[in-house]
Amino acid sequence: MRLIKLKEVMSNTRLGRSTIHKYVAEGEFPKPVSLGEPAVAWIVSEVDDWVLDKIEQRDVCAY
């Protein structure tokens, strides 16, 4: 299992810091793992799964 910090999450998703925190609060994005105050990180496979889910949603939607 690999953990990534916020900068890498932002790079992988192309989302901004506040958008990621908003999505986490809304339950729309994987929650970070606490590494001790104030450090947190995300499980890379969960972030990757979130991105893949967005791709699947795009492919299912008819425009």
C-alpha cells in the first residue's frame, strides 16, 4: 500500500486543495489517513479508483 501527500493527490487529480477538502467533507472523495497531527496522506489506490470511477461515469453519460 502506498500513501501520497496532498500535493501528489492534486497532481494526480488536477483538483485544487480546497476542492479536494470540499469533496472529502461531502463524502465524494476518499478520506485521508491521519499520520499524526497535522500530517495526513491518501491511499493511492483509492485516489486512482476515484479517477477511474469518473472516467466510467463519463463513458456512460450520453451528451
